[in-house]
Amino acid sequence: MATTQQKMAQQKKAEGFTGVRGAFWIIVVCAIVAFALFYTWFGNDMHFQDPGTKENPADVWGTIFKGGVVVPVIHALLLTVLAMSIERWLALKTAFGKGALPRFVANIKAALNSNDLAKANQLCDQQKGSVANVVKASLNAYKDMETGANVNLKKSQKVVKIQQAHEEATQLEMPTLTMNLPIIATIVTLGTLTGLLGTVTGMIKSFSALSAGGGADSAALSQGISEALINTAFGIATSWFAVVSYNYFSNKVDKLTYALDEVGYSIAQTYEVNHTEEA
């Protein structure tokens, strides 16, 4: 069975984009971009009424800069979510294959009901992707049960071997399907917490400055609060994007997994129905 897994791994490499395994570098690049934008664009003198001290923001970009160093951290998380979402979309597009998945499953089941394994293999070659890889591995196991040393096995043992081949092929594909989703799930919480951290530190600075001034300057207080809430806004936006992305791609993986289970059950049942005698 190890040989079968090696063949499937080689086949996957030839199919196209299967995901970025070095996700750490995506985070690093996003952080570099976020900090570069923060200091070169948001902190540009043209966004402040007093360019020398970078006080009194002249527009929203200057206000965002006054949110403090927490802002680029949140931006890095937001860019990471967007980059990971694109990465997962491309990877799952490859995993689903070239045609519509429901139609492929229906065609495979029709070919199996007709006991036309050649047609089923042809459909897999046309479809490609994770489902096609797993189905092809199960079909190869189906064929192997009628040749070589497997001929002497009982029918129940052959069915079990077909199911085992299907499960092993599925396990080989699952890392590609779920890769990097835990990072998006982590950012769901990190986005909100980082935003709250920025808000708290901003409020502390605002009230400290207000206290040092010795007066209740409502304008200064309002400006400080608005600057602090910039962090909350970006933190919530980051978590929002992360939640939507994680749930969307998790649902896609669930659909694909269900299709794998459905086809695997059909292959095992087809063998059991078409082979009534015990070998």
C-alpha cells in the first residue's frame, strides 16, 4: 500500500497548485507589507496638519496612524487572512477537479452500477483532483482483488481491503484540504484580542495626556477615543473576514469529504453485489 501512496503523491504534484506548506513566510511577508504601509503611507506628512510632530491628523489615514504600532500588527493579521483565503481557494479548486463534483459522483455511481470500471477510470482521468485520486485508488484496489494473491481471499476480506485502500487514499488527501485552516481559525480570536489591546493602550495614553494637562479637554478626549477605536474597528474587521473565510472553506472541505465517503461506499457495495460467490 505504500507504493500506492507514493504513486498518488507523485500524481498530486503533477495536477497543479496544492497549497503553500511554508505558511510562516506568508505571515512574514504580510507583516513586512503592513509595517511598510504604516510608516510610508499612513504616517506620511501630508496626512497631518502639523507634519513635524505628526499631530492633528488631516484625514482618515492620519487618524489610522495615530492608532499606534498595534495597527500594523492588526493589518498584518488581516493581510494574512486574505492571503490564506486566496491560497485555500486555489488549493480547493485543484482538489475539486475540473468538473462539477455532484455530476462527477453521479457519473461514477452510474458507471459502477453498470460494472464499467474502464468508464469509471476514464472519468477519474478527466476530473482530476482529490476525489478523482481517491476514487482511482479504490478502483485499483477493486481490480487488484481479482488478480494475484488476492484471488484466494474471501469476498468479505476483499471488500475490507477495498475500503482500507479508500481510507488510506483519503487520509493522504486530507492534509492538502485542511492545510492552513488552523491559522485562519487562530486569527479569528487574535484579530479581536489585538484590536482590544490597541484600544486599551490608546485609552490609557489619552487619559494620561488629559490628566497631565490638568483640564477636561473634551476635544482631546474625543480625538484620543477615536484613535483608540481605530484598533477595535480593524480588529473586528479582521475577525469578521477570518470567520467567514474559515466557515466557507470548512464547508467546502465537508462537501468534498462527503463525496469521498459516498463514492467509497458505492465502490465497496458494487463489489459485494457483483461477486456473490466466496472466492
